[in-house]
Amino acid sequence: MKTSFKILYIEDDQDDIELLQDALKEQQVTCQMDVITDGQHAVEHLSMINTLPDIIILDLNLPKVHGRDILKYIKNNEAIQHLPVLILTTSNHLTDITEAYKNGAVKYLPKPSSVTAIRNTVETIIHLVNSATAVS
């Protein structure tokens, strides 16, 4: 079981970023989190990435480049297509969910709105990282 890992969080809402950081800290999860706040910077970062994260957490509703297009970019890029992508977004539209899974997301979660949901999100992140590590 991996006890320390690296997250790439692509999210434009500072409150959501801090919420996830606080939840990880509260559950004593050791991780390094790199945060990118718009879609264009995410694509640029991913095109030049040297140290791969263990998981990418991706919002769909981003400025400049939509998260849906970032997911497609990730899954079409041979160097990073194996990375697990967790969609964490406010959208619960069936078309967004279907499209995300069709394009390679490993999990689709609505943004948490309660303490229990935040804890469940952190547990999901840990599970996905450990599942990906076991397969590697």
C-alpha cells in the first residue's frame, strides 16, 4: 500500500482546492499536490511533464480549455495515458458522466458537500492510487 503519493489537481476554484487539501491533511494523507487553475496551463504542463503524478484529479468546468478536452489529451498522450484520472466536478449531467468514462476516466465523483462526502472522496483517491500502483 502506497503511503505517500503525488497528485496533480486541475481545479479553478480556490475553495475546492483548500477543501481537498484540508481533508487530506485531516486524514493524515502524505502527498504532494501540484495545482493548476486553468485548462490551457494544464495542457502546457502535461505536454512538458517530467515527474509523473500518481493520480490526476480533474474538474470539468475550467477556464480556457474544458476538462473534457484535457481528459482526451491525457488519454491520447502515450507518455501519460496510463495515469488514473478522477473527475471531481459539480456537473452531474449524464452526458458528462458518460463522456468522461468513454474517454478514460477511472472514476467520476460530484464535488463533496458534506464532511462525510469529503472523507469518501479522500478514500477514493487513496484507493485509486493504490490500485494503479498495484497494476504498474
